[in-house]
Amino acid sequence: MAHNAVLRLLLKAGYSPTCIFDVGANVGLTAQEFGQSFPHAIIHAFEPVPATYDLLTANLAGRPNVHCNRLALGRTSGEVTMAVAGVSPGNRVLLSGSYTKGETDIVPQLTGEEYCANRQIDQIGFLKIDTEGRDLDVLLGFGRLIQANRIDFVQMECGLSPDNSRHVPLTSMQAVLFAMGYRMFGLFDVMPQRRSNFAGAFYGNVVYVRPDLPWPPVAVRPLNAG
């Protein structure tokens, strides 16, 4: 996952967020890494599938700085239907007009802006979104926070091939975030198409940074400094 490489870069530069969002937290592996890297940060983890949420809370038990939410985030609030296969990280919200032959679950959904207003959050250091093709919808649900550049870093899973119908194309993300002033921080974990002889990139994790964030945020001492 991209967060591993990204966290190394942030830690090396001395960046220390106080508020982190993990949207699509699954069983909590990413939230645990965030907690280990930034022990003083408040982490808000979101996982709407009940069975997966139970594992998430169990894995993060004893971490008072982590707030677990059995909740989906999106562009609107209400209820959404998810295609569910156990605790798979591929569980996803079904788009309007789509269907699945497997199990489904109806889950509550809020916008990120509503959640932040309820919690009196006006600044997010790192926003990680991994929602199986709904990443841009989740981002747009943060409304004024993203428009006002009140989120330092945004990580999303993006499609890199015209054959990829699951993930939001990188170009669509660029169009939205560049218009808001954000710049690409890096593209990580580029993966080829599985079960295919196709050699090109299929998807990856892209990270954006707000344009006015000082970088590096603190002076980094040389490795050979006394």
C-alpha cells in the first residue's frame, strides 16, 4: 500500500499531522501504521460493513486516539447499498443502476463535511481514501474543507488504464484537484493488470498536497550531523 512509502517520506521531512482520516479502513492495518508513525495524532477510521467493522474495533482496541465509525462517507448523506463478500477489502458501494449476484448490505452514509462539522474539525493533515472506485465522490463530500485547502495531503486509488472500469481515472482526479490548487506529491504502488499479459500500468495510489504547505516543514539534519 502507498501509505508505507508515503509515511517514510513524511517522517523523514519531519511532518507531524494532528488529524488523520482513514476512509475505507477495512480491518485497521493502515490505521495501525498511522498510529505507530504519528502517536499524537487523532485518527478517524471509517468502515461501514458490520463484520469488518467488528474486526476493525478489535484490532484497534486500546488506542484511545483512534475513533472508529461504522459509516460510509460520500458526496451525499443517507443510506447506500454495498456489495459484500465477508471482510474483503473489495467490498464496495453499488453505483446507481448496478447490481451484484452476491450479498448486499444497506449502510449509513454521511459527507465528510458533515462529519467534520459534527466533530468541530476544521483541518485534516492526511486524508486516505480507498473506497473501490468511489474515491472522488468521497473527496467531494468534504466540500469547503477541500475547496479551501484545509486538507494537507489526499491519498486516493486511481485508474491508470482505459481498461480499468473499477477505479476513478487519474485524469479525472487531476481535473478536480488541480482546479482547487492541489499538486501531485507522488504516484505510488503502480500495479499491472492481473491475469493478463498486458504490460501496462492498471492502477496505483496517487497523493496530492495542498499548494501552500511549507516543505520540508522543519529543518532536517543531515544523516552525518554530529
